[in-house]
Amino acid sequence: KRAGYLAETRGQSEFIGQGRLPEARAVELRCIAEFEAQGDPRYQGYAHLYLGDVLLEAGELERADSEARRAADVLHGTPPLRPHALALIARIALNRGD
């Protein structure tokens, strides 16, 4: 499943670049559900992080912030990845004018 996720994530980046945000959102929501079911916090955190990026791009700042914070919580036990979530939280705050 992880290899499929990585392939979908590359596709998700293209979706964002092409403005295909509903498709990018669908990919991440599906991945979150799969990785929660598998009990894989690392990839679950990645998926929350990427969903936060999608929501930020869509201008849904409150939902983006919620996903970024969820990613930070899930990735708490994965120190090398948690800074990415914290950086997304900061980007969202900048976009809100905080």
C-alpha cells in the first residue's frame, strides 16, 4: 500500500499544480482512512500533511490548520517528519495574517 501511496502522492502534486484540488483531496482522504486502518502513524501523518497542503491551496485555512495540527500530533513520535507539519502550520498562519 505504501508504494501505491507514494505514486498517488506524486499524482497529487500534479493535481495541485493543475488546480485539480478535489481529486487531490480525494487521494489524501482515502490514504488517511487506509493508514488509520493499518495503524501506520508515519504514513497517516504524511497524508494529513498533504491534505493540509491541498486545503491551503484551496483557501480553506481553518481546515488546513486542523489537518496540519493533526499531522503534527500523529508525527509526534517521528521527529524527522514533524517539522514539516509545524512549517505548514506556520504557512497557514501567514496566509491568515496571524
